[in-house]
Amino acid sequence: MRNVMKASTIESKFPLLAVEGGCIISKDADITAAFRVELPELFTVTGAEYEAMHAAWCKAVKVLPEYSVVLKQDWFIRERYRPEVTNEAEAGASGSVRQEGRRSSQIGGEQASFLSRSYERHFNERPFLNHACFLYLTKTTKERARMQSDFSTLCRGNIIPKEVNPDTARAFLESVDQFERIINDSGLVTLTRLTDEEITGTPDSPGLIEKYFSLSLDDTTVLQDMELKAEGFRVGNKHVCLHTLSDTDDLPGRVSTESRYERLSTDRSDCLLSFAAPVGLLLACDHIYNQWLFLDDSAENLRRFEKSARNMHSLARYSRSNQINKEWIDRYLNEAHSFGLTSIRAHFDVMAWSDDAEELRRIRNDAGSQLAKMECRPRHNTVDAATLYWAAMPGNAGDFPAEESFYTFIEPALCFFTGETNYRSSSSPFGIKMCDRISGKPLHLDISDEPMRRGWITNRNKFVLGPSGSGKSFFMNHLVRQYYEQGTHIVLVDTGNSYQGLCELIHNKTKGGDGIYFTYTEEHPISFNPFYTDDYVFETEKLDSIATLLLTLWKSADEKVSKTELTEIGNAVSGYIGRIRADRSIRPSFDTFYQYLKGEFREELESREIEVRREEFDIRNLLTTLRPYYRGGRYDFLLNSPSEIDLLSKRFIVFEIDAIKDNKELFPIVTIVLMEVFINKMRRLKGIRKMLIIEEAWKALASNNMASYVQYLYKTVRKHFGEVVTVTQEVQDIISSPIVKEAIINNSDCKILLDQRKFMNRFDAIQTLLGLTDKEKAQILSINMSNHPGRKYKEVWIGLGGVQSAVYATEVSKQEYLAYTTEESEKIEVQRRAESLGGDIELAIKQLAEK
């Protein structure tokens, strides 16, 4: 039976012949090399970098031979976030969802999974715009380059394959290699050659050509029917609308390599995007942005324009428009000859689609308005839509209708290239969850290990600066929780109960095995036992810290310690440690040490052959001074904790020092004890990540002993797989101590800043102190400038060694918010609900979150 349907098969019209050696060969003997393009992240590129990127593209395009076609194709596909740690019932996901950089979270314990699952559920099905960029370099012929739309392969009954010229093909592939090298050497854009399998696909996954025919980047692509008409076309149930820039009348009067993004700019800083960004990531719909450059014979083009100008001049007396056109042609020729510019043709189009007619109308308006923001004239193309779609197929650039292009030069044409992509997740398995500031998509961000491997930073230390109310403690709770879940030992010095909720949650879930919270109240004064360890192992650093503690109890800050006193204190500590090791019935504590000092050590001291004079080491004065810390003394609770807790094995420890920060007797002792805890972890826990966090640093760094400890830590902690984090509201708090200023600022390669708009008028001083670049300043001043009104979050800037920096959003689930909150009323509500549930904080948080 004869086929009478007004339809045809793709096979009969298919213009591609083969894919060999990474090249697509068309039936018209066109050769195409295909690349995947990696662009810089959004809001991280400066004006100078946009200029450098533009210059690299110019150099690369100029190495291509005549009658080459450059097609840069940017895909922007709406997708939905797929949770990493959840089950199918919790996910409730349906349809085609995909997530970039899937990785298995290394999370241990029920508590961790509770907050992690709540985070993933919060973002489940969160829509975002996925971006993929491809580049096709095609070598065609003079005849093909001048073809009109009526000679497209769509209009031909059959296609007779032609032969490829070997010499021409060889020369073209050499120029492609040069093109790739020039772009990659720029350091801003990366080209990766696509393999045959990536282009054609495999039995298990579709290739790029198949994905193009379904207008989807999904790995489960299914080919559907297509309807190509003059008034538009359809792929499956996706109706496509096309806006083109194909005439000089459609173009703006002036173009540039970058544009100012007003929503995130201030009068003191500029937030920059590429000139074509409005039709890139800022157009929130499914679309493809095609950027075409056609490299004809430039000299022939100019000769044709010379002839046209003469004709216009001869006809000028009949029409003023001829004279005006002649003047424009002269200006074009003058530019070409004066600056040695290459005459080319160009075309740009935005291909958007939707399966809903009402949404398609909105998308059509959005695409037109975004083009208008570029000062272009939006032209909704319905005549050549199907032909342009067919020509944009990978490897079929030779089918482009010549009448849809306009003459220009390489430099202005490249200004229409998009220059940025959306935020990328880190490839490292370790890291924290942050969010894209545009779409709110969760990102996996490693700010410790991967930057070290890449050479961006030389240490993992962090400096966090943010005024009150900027979300500083909230961000730190979010970071600390995720580090803890991934096996980090964390010691916190807090001054305001910022971590009490998280600590209690950990303590509750581990049945008291972790989440140790030290604080001072009249009913429950703070208490330690620096002499206790589970395994009776006392390394040199621990012995030195105990000796330093005893000297702090004995001597005032302005008293000097002689070498003899230091030696004898060390001898007393070593003798006591040897005594409790030999007799395990002796309970390690300050009380038994004091008894040993008063008894055995004093007797041994007095019976020495070489007498130790009183003015050299006054043991009576020592015993008298230490007496308040012995049983029955004023501070007998401080160093005689009845809880035999070896803090070496505890992974989450909080020292809340707000109540004693002004106590001249207790505060120095507490600071030395907490530093000893961390140094003991640092030395003994081999291959385990450790983190010391000092909140509101000036309070904890008030004493000289503490300052010297911090200076020592910042310089040595990196050698022991550790990091120190200093958190403060004012930079002045750090620079008040010159020693600590140098130690912290110079040894913190990761700097984290929150909303600095309160300091905008004096931010230059902060910029100088922290060594920030103008690019980083502009990023920081854009924080929270244009937050999404429908989401609750605050932004944070993270800079890594002056090499990598970006602004991210800290957005969490309701459960996490209740665990982190520092609002007094909310904390009290959580505590009351937990008390009514028998102390079950997790259940209290769940109920309040649902409420």
C-alpha cells in the first residue's frame, strides 16, 4: 500500500553519515569537532577576566580556516533536586529528576541521619536550571555556506553523500587542535573533546544527537515524533518558540564583554555578568541559546561591500536611503581596513519550549523581555524556526540558511557569547551543604580538603567575620553539624550558648556518650579533671599543659617564672603520673596530686643531696597558693570533676565561658584546660580530622597564655589534619592583639564573611586588613542584596586563598533551624517540649517542625 501521509522519517532526511575519530561527518562532506565547554561560575568573574575570555575566543576563532562554522550551544534545562539520603517513600519523587555530582554521604549515627534526612526532604523536588554547554566547529564549503533555507536537507527528497577532501580535513583538524589549546590556556574556559560514544550514545545511554532530538539532557531520553511547520514546530509534546537576532536592525547600538547586574551592585561595587547573561541563566525556562559564527572569505566579503557601496553611491540621487546605506557600508569598510578586522557573518537565537500552551505564551514574553534587556529587538521567528532547529543539530551547521545571518566582525560578535555557568558542586566526598543563591539548589562544597589538593590554600584554618544578626552562629552550627557527622572531633569555645541546642541533641542521641557541654552556673559550676585519661597515656604535650596549668594557678600574670620553678613543677607532675601508673587504686585528680605534692614530693625535695633553696623554689608558697583548689577550698570543684570522662574520645565538646570570662581566677584555668584538650587530640588522634572553634575571639584571647597557645596552634595544626576556626563580630577584636592578629589573619587561608552592609562605609579598612581583592569586595557587598522573597535564608561569602571565592546561601529545614536557633523564645519552647516528652529533644523538634 502506498504511503499517502504527509509525513517522513528522520532516516530519510538525516544529514549525518558517520562519527569517526571524534568527528561528525555529514553526507555533504562537512566535518564537525564537538566539545564540552566548562565556563566560570556565576558572579565570580571580573571585568578583566571577561576581557581575557573574550580575547581568548578571538585568538581561537582566527586560527580556523575559511568557510568554517562556530556554533556554541548553551542548554538550560529545568530539573528538580533529587535527595541523596532518603528512601523512596520520603522522597515522593516522580518523573524525570536528575542530580549533578551524585555522591554517597558519609554520615554515621541516628542523630546525623535525622537532621540530614530533614535537610534532603526540605529540598526534595526543588526546581533549578541545569546548564550544559557544547561547542561545534564545522568545516564546510563555499557553496554550502551560501545556501538558502529552501535548500536545507529538510527540503530535499534524498541526500547523496559527497567525498571528504583529505587535505582540507587534515588542515581543519590541525586548526581545531590549536583552537582547543588556545582556549584551555586561558585558564578561564575549558574545552573537552567529546568521544564517539558521547555523540552517538551507547545501548545503555543516549548520545548528544539523540538528546538534541528529544530536547532533553536526561539519560533516559526517549525519541518522539516531530512536527516541523512554517509557523512553528513541536518535539513530542514540547512546543517550541524561537527568537532570533538575524539582522543588524535587531542589534543594540553598543556591545561589551560584560554588563553590570544592578540587583547585586552597589554604589561602591559592581557585580558583573556577561553581556548575553539575560538569555542564559537569567532566563528561567527550558531553552537553548545558539551562538553562530560563519567564517567566510573576508577579502571577498569586503570586495562585495566595495561594489555595493559604489552602486549605492550611483543611486544616491534617486533615494536618500541609498546614500545613508553607502555611508554605513563605508564605515564598516573603514573599520575593517583600519584595524585589520575579519569580516564574518553571525546569528544568535533563543529556542525555548514548554508542553503547556499558557506557559509557552509566558515563556515567549520572558524570552522577548530578556532580549530587550540586552537592548536588542526581539524577533519572534516563525518562518525559519524548523530550518534553524535542523541546522543546530550537532554536525549539521552547514545546513544553516544564509539569509538568517548578518555581517559583522569577530570581536563584536563574540560579545554575544555567554560567559558563565551555574554553581558547581565539589568533587570531594567530604564537605558541607550550601545552596545556589539564584535557584536555591543544594550544593556539595568542600572548603577544607579539595582546596588543599588543588593548591588554593596551604592550611585548613578559617576566619569568620559577621556582625550581630548576620547569621554567623547559625552558619557555624550548620558547618559544625556536618563536620561532626563526617567523623570530625570538634572542640568549641562559646560565649552565648549558641551551640547548646545542637550539643544537647547530640548528647541525647548518643545516650550521653558524646555532646559534652561545660558551662558555669551556681548550681552546677564548671568542673574538669585534667589528670584523668582512659589509657593512662600522658604525652609530652599533656605533661607540659598540666605544668602550665599549675604555674597559672601559682603565679600571677605579671610574675616571672624561673627556670628552677619550671623544672620542679615538671618534676612534680612527672612523679605524680608515675605514681598513679604504678598504683591504679589512686584516683587521678587534683586532690590526690596535691596530696602527693604535700607528702612524697616535698619529702623527696627536702632529702636531696643538692639542696633546693627556698628563694629558688618555694614549695610552701606553692602549697598555700594551690590550697583553694584542694578539697574544702573555695574552688575545690574546678579540677576534681567526679565524672571520669576522657575528652580524648569525645567528638563534640563545648566550653561555654560567658559566665566566667571576667573571673580572673577561673578564666585562665579554663582556657588552658580547653587548649590542652585540643592539643591532646591533635597529637594523639592520628589520621582523624580535628577542629577547634573559638567564638568571639577577643574574650578567649585576653590572656597572654591563650594568645601564645593560639599562635602555636595556627602554625602547627595543619600538620596534624586539624583546623582552627576563629569567629568574631569585629575585626578590631582580632587586631587588638598584634601576635594573634598575625597568627590568625596570616594563617587562615579560608575566610568566611557574612552581611557587611553595616560596615560599608569603612569596608576599605576591612578589605586592607584581610587582603581582599576588588573582585572579592564586590562579592561580599552583594550579600543579601536580592534574596528570594519566598525562601528563608541568609547568604555567606567564602574565599579560599584569594584564588576561589563565591557567595552561597545558608538555607536549612525547619528541624535544623530549631536545632540551631539562638532565639531565646524558640530555644525555651524546644526545651519545654523536650521536658514534656521525657527529655527526647529529637521528638520535640519533630513535633514543633510539624506544628
